Amino acid sequence: MENQFEQLSNETLAKVKAFGIKSKSVIKSFKQSSRKLSAYLKDNRLEFSLDTGRAWLQSVCPSEPVSRSQRIIYLARRRAVMLLAESQAGTLDTWRIYPSRLAARPATAEYLRLLHSHEQRLKSDGMAKETVSFALRVDSDFLSYLEASGKLDIAQIAPRDVTGYFARDAFSGRKPDGVKAYAYKLKSFLTFLEETGTITGKTLSLAVPKVFAKHESIVTVLSEKAVSALQNGDNKFCADTEARDHAMILLALHLGIRRSDIIKMKLSDIDWQNDKISFVQQKTGVPVILPLLPDVGNALMDYILNFRPRISADEIFLRHYAPYQAISPCSSVVEKRLSAFESEDCPQRGFHILRRTLATGMLRTNIPRSVISAAIGQVDPNSVDVYLSADESNMRKCALSLEGIECTRGDLR
């Protein structure tokens, strides 16, 4: 029994290496997990299966609160179990990513049918993949809430069920904009059910709350020192990925392109002859054409010709370890480099601060709002008004005089 598991472990590791996985940490964690799992099976006189593997995971699952290092170790062990189980079943034919959490789905057959119908409608309307995914997540959460409340028939729900959904503790810590996004998607779903005749005799979409407290945030931007360092590529981390990361940063810092569009950008999106970049925005679905600035073009050319893995993928920016594919939307390309700056030079460490820095710089040079919104891919020209708060010198000109309401108390002068 012990020899069988050892053979399975060796076969699985050989397959993993055959997939091109060369990361020492990945291979080391798999070996460590296999040894600990083998000891567990031996102590309990068990044979390996997906069920016994999950039982072992349950026994080693860290208790709350879970630190970041504990979570990383647990996920590595979970991945080892899943790889071993697939290898045992003969289905391990490529390197896989196993999501730690799956989106909740209702169990009722009727609710699942409604989800599928709404998904088909959204796709037929030409909605982006991310938009469809978020809408289905809201739909599923609402239908799961109905199930937990004992409402297993859509005809049974009443307006109080809709308002009760937003009164749950799950929304108590959410920012108003986040709650508003859920409200908008739920209203769309309920409207769909009304239009298709699934809900009759009542207009539940009107029960979705409309008013939320307005949340105003202070726009933060990079200092001139940080901008200069990023432009020059001063903060170097890994030689293999430096050219890739530098090109991505310049696309956001000089052209204001969103992270989602940079990650999805294809080789065919670049017109080298006419010095242009053209693509359809993931968020808005609106086509945009931007000038290929010299420094951006040079950075892209350097990466593509000298550092990009030689594979046939259409995406420009790839991972530099097997399997060689487009980098993940969750990759920390910018975060790693921004972490090198002090908080006064870089108040926030995220991709979006690069877009904010560009838009604010354009405002400071009196470029019209319509031009700025078009340059950074905003549909509504008024959406750039939020960047006005970072234009400190011009905002000072808007200060109101205290004439007529002067303070007379000496301690407040």
C-alpha cells in the first residue's frame, strides 16, 4: 500500500516535470506534501483516493485566523492532492490551476434553469465575459439566499425578500459603490424574469434599493520621483521579466491603458508602420486607437524581440515559466515595483494609480476633459472630474473667501 502511493507520487511528479514545470518551490512543496500525506495514510492504514486526500487536508487545515504563509502552504498541499488524484484517474494531461473557491450555485433545478437562461440572454446581448460572470455571481447569490429562506419557487418571492437580501450582514461592511453594483445587477436579473413572464403580477425590480450613501475618495497619484524611476526602469527585480514588466508599466503610465486590456493585448493590436495601438476595451467594449509613443514602442520591441518566450500565443505578455501562457489578471507586476517606494511617493500600490497619475498630469496642463476621457478610454467625459482633487495648485484657486463669516474667537485665529 505504501509502495503503491510512492509509485503514484513519483509518476505524478514525472508528469509535472514533463509539463515544463521547473519551479524549485513548486517541486519541493509537492514532495513535502506527498511525504506528509504518505505518513497520514500509513498511520491510518488507508489507501490513497480523492476522499482520503481530502480527509488529510481537513486534518491539516489551519484554524482561523489564517496567516498568509499558512494559506500558501495549505493551497500547495491541496494542489498536490488534486494532482495525485488526477494522475491516479488517468486524467492528468496538462498542468492545472485548481481554484480554491468555486462560485456558489443554487441547488434547485428551476433556479439553475433561470441562471442558464439569463446567461444566454447576456451573451446574446454581446456582454463581455467579465460582465456575464459578475452578473451570474449576483444572480446565484440571490437565488441561494432565497433557498436558505425556504423559497424554492420563484413565484413565492415578494418585495420584502428583495429588500431583505440587502439587509443581510454580508452587505454591512461593503462600500456603497459595491452594494450599488450588486443592486444594479439584481435589478437587471429581476427585470429579465419579468420580461420573460417568469414573474407575473408583481414588479419586483422596483423593490431593489436605489439610494446608497455616496462615498467620495481622495485621488492619489505618484510623485515625480516615482514617475521618473518607473520611466527609467530604475527598480530592477528579475532579469527575465524586467523588460516585460517595464513595457506593461509604460503602457499604463503613458497611455492610461487598463490592466485588463494590457493583459489581453495581442501582437496584432500594434501597428508598427503607423505607430498606433488599437484594441477593444474589455470593460466598456468600446474600440480605442492610441498613439504608439517612442518610449512605449521601444520597450515593447525590446521585450518582444529579446525576452518574450518563443511560442505561438497571440497575447503579447506571457509568463516566463511553464506552461508559457498569458499572465494572470491577478499577477503582481506593478505591485512588486511600487513596493520599493515610500508612501509619500506612492500612496497606493496598484495598477490603477498609473492611470490616475496620467489623467491628473493631463488636467494640470489644461487639456480638455473630453480629450482626457477619450485618451484613457472613459465613455463619460464627466468621469474625469474625480481627478480634479489631485490638481492641488488649481484647486486652491477655487477656495471661497471667509468674508462675512470671519472667526472672532482668539483661540481659533
